[in-house]
Amino acid sequence: MNIILFGPPGCGKGTQSKRLVAERGWVQLSTGDMLRHARAAGTELGQRVAAIMDGGNLVSDAIVIELIEERLPEAEAAGGAIFDGFPRTVAQAQALDQLLLDRGTKVDSVVELKVNDEELVQRLVKRAEEEGRPDDTEDVIRKRLEVYYGQTAPLIPFFADQGKVKAVDGMGSMDEVAAGIAAALEEK
């Protein structure tokens, strides 16, 4: 099964992805984690994306799709992928659909986590303090939310037209959100 956890930065995609990995054995494909790892490792890719990430902007579709394509065999072997933070644009969604089609599979479900914007800002500021994330200043967080609503939110109609979107309240406890996701994945 291939699912997309969808929602603005800080809505809990990463936390819930990790739970799904533990519970179902699927592979989390978090482009944000992959990019932060490349940056921290000082790789050529990491150096290219550092300035883009620091400004709160999106990394190019070509780079992100390359990262995803490299990890798909691992996800297939595990029985499923959890796309976390990808796709972020309609072009990426179209590329993902084609990439999966070429491999004889598809996106099965899109779970949209809904969270209040001010709650998101507070969550991300707190996370930045706890984890020392340089890309999570309040100004950058607000910029990332603007980018999300301008470039990523249009994916909801793209996947809704395919009948794949299921909304889950992301304002509850981690366990309540996990239960909402489990219920959404059982829906047909």
C-alpha cells in the first residue's frame, strides 16, 4: 500500500509516519528528512539545497523525485510506502503517479492532517528549540506556510478527483490522530 500523509509543516506527518512504520512495517519516504540528512552530511546535494531550505523555499522537483525514485525498491520490498512531505506540487504528484504506474502500482490513499495555523507555528517553534533546527525560525515557518498554501494545497483537488483524499483532525493527541489515520486507511 502506498499512502501520502498530507498537510502543512508541523501537522504531525513525521510523527505519524514513524508510527505507521513501527505498526505496519512500511517505509517512510520523507523528503525533508532526506534533504536534512544530505545537508548535515555536507554532500554535494546538501550544499545545493542548504540556501533553498534556509529561505523556506521548495527544492526543485527533479531533485526530490530523484530522492524518491532511489528509495522505491526498499518500500516495495516492505509492502508499502508512506510519502511524508512529498509530493508538494502538482508536477511532483503527476511525476509520482507516473513513476508508480511504471512500477505497476499507485497511490492508494491520501490522508490530509488538518491543523490550525497558529498551532502549527507554536509546534514548529517548540520543535526548533528542542531539536536545534536552523530552518524553523518563526519567520521561516510562516514563509513555509505561505508556500504550502500557494503551491502544495492545490494537490488536495488533484487527489480528490481521484477519490483518494481522507481528512483527519490533526489537533488531537498523537494517539487520537493515529486512530483517525487507521480509520481513514480502512475506508474504501
